Amino acid sequence: DVKVTQSSRYLVKRTGEKVFLECVQDMDHENMFWYRQDPGLGLRLIYFSYDVKMKEKGDIPEGYSVSREKKERFSLILESASTNQTSMYLCASRTGNTEAFFGQGTRLTVV
Amino acid sequence: AQTVTQSQPEMSVQEAETVTLSCTYDTSESDYYLFWYKQPPSRQMILVIRQEAYKQQNATENRFSVNFQKAAKSFSLKISDSQLGDAAMYFCAYRRRGQGAQKLVFGQGTRLTINP
């Protein structure tokens, strides 16, 4: 079975902190995605990557950056966390025309 | 840009009854996929059903079936014989078919409650 693992289920950070959300997949998928989930808005794409060191902006990249140094790992970085970044973050991976597989989500609270 | 709209924020149904969740989408593409994902309280997104746009036949998976109307850009999910375990957020999603990292575009979600 494909497994997508996010490093934390819950995270509480202070305003202005640099925050790293980690995602690891074990099926050699070339495509990885970071989504943000908010009530009433569904899932919105922040960034995605189609290969090591390659990245593209999604629909809401402001305030975020990403890193993909190894194929299996895709990190989302909040350079200076703000309260409006309090949300659920979901990582996903996919190859070819297969379905996307999701991690269990990280609920981030910025105080 | 592609958009997906779910106009029912919440739905409820009696156990063992049938419920239909609505989804409409907008795209200028002709070749794409449509999906329904389920997100239970555990937060794990689970693929419920997938439809290829080039297939006229509606997809079915056990108690789950879709009504895919390509011209109307409508993609509803029917759950038959509802069970307590069906309670979850349901998301409709669209993805263009093709090479590369085609992204999933999601609707706003519908929260489904099953009444015992």
C-alpha cells in the first residue's frame, strides 16, 4: 500500500516562527502536492513538485515556500508564521494517471 | 481556470436510505477525470470513486455510484443503503488528464451526517 506520512498531526507555533511541515512518501512518486484545507473553502493548492528540486506555485503560494531535495520528501515552509496560516495542511503524492494518495493531515495553530 | 462547486455544505440521511451529493464543475478541457473523496473524522482522505470523462458509462463502486452529465458539467454521487460509517466530509475533485503533475481542483465539501 502507498503510504504518505506527515511528520505531525498537531502543531502549535508562535507568530513569527519559522515552521517546517514534512511529508514523506514510500512509492517513488514523482509528483507531490501541498494543500491547505479550510471550512467552506475545500482544499486549495499551495505548491507542487514534479521532480527533485523542481517546484511550481499553486493557487495560494503567498507566505509559503517548499523544498524537495529527495524524491520521497516534500517540505512546506512557513518563513514567518502568521495567525491567518492557522489551518489543516494536507500532503499528497501521485504518479502518472493514478489516483492521488494523501497523508493524514497536520492541524497547525499559530498563536 | 477550472472550478468545482459543491452547493450543499451539509446533508443528512437516515441509515439505510439513499442520498445524493451534488457537484458541478467548469472546464474548457475535454479529457479529464472526476473524483469523489471521503474524509472521515480521522482526516484521512479516501478515494471513493473515479470517472474518466471519455467514458459515457457512469462509474459504480458497490453502494456508491455517480451520475455524470458531461454536457451539463455535473457529477453527483449517490450513496445507497447509507451506513453509519459513511458519515464524513465528501469532496468532489477535478483533474485534467495528461502528462505531468496535473493538479486536483477541489470543491468546498459536503458534510454528510447519517441518522440512526
